[in-house]
Amino acid sequence: MPATEALLNAPEFTVTELSSALRRTVEDAYGHVRVRGEITGFRGAHASGHCYFALKDDGAKIEAVIWKGVHYRMRFKPQEGLEVIATGKLTTYPGSSKYQIVIEALEPAGIGALMALMEERKRKLAAEGLFDEARKQLLPWLPEVIGVVTSPTGAVIRDILHRLEDRFPRRVLVWPVRVQGDGSAEQVANAIRGFNALPEGGRIPRPDLLIVARGGGSLEDLWSFNEEIVVRAAADSMIPLISAVGHETDITLIDFAADKRAPTPTAAAEMAVPVRSELLLEVASLARRSMLCWQRGQEMRRNELRAAARALPSLSELLGIPRQRLDGAAFALPRALKANTHAHFRHFASLSGRLTMRVLRGQLAHARQRLTTSGERITIATRTLLRNRKDRFASLAVRLKASKLSNAEAQRQAIARDRERVLRLAERARRALATSTQRLSARVAHSGQLLNALSYRGVLARGFALVRDEAGHPLHARADIAPGERMSLEFSDGQVGVTADAGEAVAEPKPAARETKPAAPKRTAKPVDQGNLF
């Protein structure tokens, strides 16, 4: 009985209160944890963008969730059956009375998982044809501009520039990117697409060849070049691309998509350009050989011409027989003309005897009948042709209408994409203009402050005066002033003309005509030694 009374005196909770208490207990007791397990039940991101799956091992399973924003920022994405190490916050889900881990970071569990993920991604991209040899382009023999995608602070860019300088100096454009860590894959892909987007003949020249380079490192350090976004950007590049990632034993997926793989960044520079000194020697050798061949050919033709000149007969021998034939033809021409005239006369006489009115009428009737028959056939053929053309034009009109609709839809989509791009570029231009205006305004203000600080008028404003002679040249010492010499004193608020005497300089009074205000009472003040301004 007392036990029953004790149970009746226990505090009463609602389901929501009990669930909230359990949630606070779990979150306070564990907080952030790291859990190792195999991903199961993953079917891709939900329509909302969130990911729901479970982590399991040999003895248990725990539900897991990745929110949309965290999943978008993750460099390593979850995949079914992959063993991972998840870092997150342990909490409960009151809707189904279960606990779960809200994952904030995800990484593969060891090098084996990375290799398995890399092999799976390699098979997927190879099945799409991104690694086919038929897609690869030939490298230009001597590129004018070479684009390099790498870190601007590493030793890789210095090795490439030094090697190019030794072999054949070319213009190099460097697109600075991060080569490892979060966001590095997006930067490398954007750099490749940015070089391809440069217009031909623009202010910034479009490279003829691209080099994607990075020094050696572990598989985790080189993982950015195994990301799908980088591989697709390299495969889509219309500019020939050389992959120079890591050392000779390091293999990344960009090596399969690139047009050429270099074992080291230095070897990539050697593939990009030939050796200039060797080319000069080869050109000089070819020039000498061409000159010798030309000289031998000229000498050979000269000998052949001399031999042919000796074998040719004289002009009189060549023209003798043709002259004789011409004389024979001229002798026989009058008799042949008379005979031809008589033959044509007899032929025309026989024809005129056969031409009578009856024959002519018969020929006209036959010709009229043929004309009528031909007209009927032409009418029938014209109607048939018009009917066929009308059917064909109707079919073409239907096809043209369908084509116009599809083309208009494609143009609308292209215009929409271009409008979005123009809006993005306009926004970037507006921000760049505002930043440039602020920078220039600050520079002008700083220059004005510096000018005011260095101007001698600032010194005059503190009570000093500048003494000039009649020519306007400044006077630096008392010895430069002769008695009775005219001078001018420049103060901060104007100038005053004075005359020097043997003692001290006395200022000349101003003309009475220029006085517009009553004279102020004179104040006596002790002379102040202003010192030497210069």
C-alpha cells in the first residue's frame, strides 16, 4: 500500500514535456560527438535539400540527418555503403520517439575509403565518356599565351616560369587558386572555365594552352583534383589542357580528363614549348640545305638548257615544209572556190523545185498539230507540278511553324540566361565601381592632406612671412637686402610692399583712396623674431 501511494505521488508529465526533458538530457550529456560507421539507407538528397540516412556497424544503427546548407558546403558528399567518420550533435526526434545525430562534418574513414570513392567516381565518369581518347585535343606546337592555374605563392609557378624562360619564353597568365582545402575544387573549376570564357582579341588575351599544376602531397591533399566539378571542367575545356598535379607516382582523376598528363609541373612546361636554341639550329640547317638544293637545281637546269639549245634545228629548217604547204594551198584555192559555188547552186536549185504550196501547207498543219499537243501536255504538267509544289509547301509550312516555335523557345531560354548573366555582371560592375570610387576619393583626400601639410602657406598661417624682391624671388638672408630696396612681404592673408633702409624695414602706408573702413586703433606689440623660413 505505501508503494502504491508513492507511485501516485510521482510527478505527472505530458508527452511533450517528457520528450523535451529527454532531449535536453541527451544534448547536455553528449553534445558534439564523432561517430564511425557505414552509411545505409541513403537515397540522395530529399526534395527539401536535406539528407536522411543511418549509420551502422556490426552491433547497432543510429539515424542521421544533414541539413540543406551543411550538405551544400560539404566537400565530401555521403554515398550508400561508404564507411565514414561523422561529426555532429546528438539529439532526439520527438515525432517518432528516437534519437539521431545531426551531422555537421563528414569525412571518409581512412585511405581505403578514399581510394574506393575515387575508383567508383572514375568508373562513373569513364562511363560518361569523359576519359575517351577521341575527345582529347592536340597541344599547340608553339603557344603564344599560356594560362597557369595554381597557387601564386608556391614553388610550382616559379619552376614553370623558370623552365619556360630556359626553353622558349612565352607570355604566361596566372589564375591564382587554392590547391587544397575547402573551396579549392570550385576555385580550380572556375579558373578553367574563366580562361575558356575569355574572348578572342579581348583586352586580356585568351590562352592557347592551359596548365593545371600543384606540387606533391598525400591523397587527402590532392583530393580537390579528384572532385567531379574539376574533372568536368577539364573535360569541357575548349583550350588544350595539361594536368601536372603531384609527382610522377601521384594519380588524380583530372589526369584522365586532361588532354595531356605531365609527371611534374616542370615536365608540363617542357611539354608546352620546344627548345628555342634547337629550333634556331634546325632552321639554320634547313636554310643551308635549301640554298644548296636551289643552287644544284639551277646548275642542272642551266646544263639542260644548253643541251637543248644545241639539239634544236635552225629556223629555216623548221619553216621550210609549212611554207611549201602554204604555197600549194594558195595555188588550189581559186579552183576549189568555183567548184564549191557550182555544187551549192545545183543543191539550191533541186530544193527550190521541191518547195510547193501544198508541201508548205502540209508542214504548217503538222507543226500546228504538234503545237496543240505540246500545249495540252504542258497544261497537264503545269497543273500536276503546281499541285505537287502546293503539297510540298504545305508540308514545309507545318515544319517551319514547328521549327519557329522550338527556335523561339530556345531563344527565349537563351535570352533569359543572358539576362541573368547581364544582371550578375551589372551588379559586380556596380560594386566594383563603388569600391573604385571610394578608393579614389580616399586617395584624393589623402593627397589633399599631404599637400596642405607640405605647403608653405601652412607655415604662413602660423605667423611667419615670406620676403620677396621686386622680381618675385625669395630672399634668404639679411645680406641679400640692399638699403632702399623695394620688397614684398607675403602673409597668410595677402601681400604688403615695403622699403628697406639701413636699420629696419618700414612698411609703406596704403593709399588713402583704397581705405573704405575707419582706421583701427594702433596696437603696440613687441617685435617677434620670426626666424628664417628657408
